[in-house]
Amino acid sequence: MDNHDPAERVARVPTIHIISDSVGVTAQAVARAAAAQFGVKDPSIEVLSKVKSFEEVRDFLEEHTRHHQEVFGDPSMLVFFTLVNGDIRDQVAAYVTGHPTIVAVDLMTSAIDAISQMSGLKPTSTPGSLRAVDLSYMKRIEALEFTINHDDGRNPEGLPEADIVLVGVSRSSKTPVSVYLAQQGFKVANVPLDPSTEPPRQLYEVDHTRLFGLVTSPEVLASIRQRRLGKATAIAPRYADLEFVYEDLDAARALMRKLGCIVVNTENRAVEETAQEILRYYERSHPTSLDIIG
């Protein structure tokens, strides 16, 4: 259940409830990537997986609606669902349509219908069928799991195992770029750089052709940090101060030079553009690795 203080809930990305007739990893990846756009690296996620009947889903939704009403005085909830079983999917869609306090996103229907319309083929409606036959899909899932477990400097002992390691100061797009690359099948770790903190020793063990430093201009970074802080600038005034941002970036660049990083500028670039530049550099040293994209 969502245990956040009710007073904080309005200002936070709400708990995302995942419903899937497979394991729900795809929906979780989408949820995390979406939440990252709001500066939330680790959103609260609750998963109902391996769904076999509509009744399971109905009970899940009713239980959480009651909980939200009791705790927050508001039954509203956010749901992402990936259901390939057409009967269950239709029943869930009808249910959430009849409950306006549930904001639901169907992540599968549009994609399935589009392919069916263009190809004339009928979907198998078999949960997990892609996972059962597609090796590249399995590699993507493994990459996503690795990336989630090595986000924001977590589990530094695993850094040498990463295909790609991203480093950069706070708010330099490390997490969204990591998730995008993971969805292409690459195991990505990212490490925040902070002048007041020593980077993990394992960072020095990473092959420099796998190390990428993300940078941007001080003015852009200060603006992003100011938006992130909002009305809380008094709590951490130096975080978005332009002079401090200059110092932060200078220290990061110095460490990147020491590590032998390939430096990539993210200014005015979409996540996809940054990721593609990283892959162009990566391919030069690891040309066969791009085969995992499939």
C-alpha cells in the first residue's frame, strides 16, 4: 500500500498500480521512465501479475480504492495495465470507465490493434508469448532489471559488469538515458558525481570505452534544478545557485578526464538523441555488442 504522508501525496507522483497477465516488467519500465520526467527516480509501484481472471483485477482495484479513501480521503488511483487476454482486457476497460476516480492507461491495446490493422493478422492473446520465444526480449528484461538495480549509484560492486556506465552531476539526465538504453538491451549503471563525495572505487575498474560522462551548460542545469526545487529553494539554496553549478560541473569534468570518459553534451537534446550518440561511440569499440538490440 502507499504509505506516504497524505499531506505529501498531492506534491508527489502517485503510486502507480500495475496490472498484467504476465509479469508486468514492461509496464514497470514505462512507469519508471514516465515518473523520471517528473524528477522521481524511484516511484511507488504496486504490481498485480499473472492475472487469470477479471475478478482478481476487480478485487485488487476495490481493495486499493478503499485503502486510498481511508488513508487519504480520496479514492483516486493511477493504473497501468498490460493485458493481452482480450476478454479480461475488455472487462477491465469497462470497469475503469465506470469508475472515474481510477485513471487507467492501457499500454497494449493500441499497439496490438495497429499491428493487426496493418498486417491483417490476428493476435494470439497469449500472455508472455513474446517472452517465451524472443531471446532479445529476455535480454532486454535482464538489462532493465540490471539498470533499475544500478540506478543512482546503487550496488557499485556491479559496475564492472555493466555494458555502459553513465556518470554526471545531479539532474544531468542519467536515469532517463539509462532506462532508454536498457530498453535497447544494454545493462546500464549510472553514478552521480558530487564534489563532496568520493565516487565508488569500482568506477575506476570500468573499461573507459564503456564510460560516458553527461554534461550540459551551467545555465541550463541551474534552470532544471530550480524547477526541480520549486518552492523548496530555501531548503537547498546552493543546489540551483549558478556559481555552485559551475563548480559542480568543473569538478565533474575533472573526474571525467581522470576516468577517461567519453563526454556527451545533453543540452537541448531529447533522451533518444543522447542515447544514440552514446551508442555511436560504443559501437566503435564494441561493434558486435549492438547485435543484442535485435
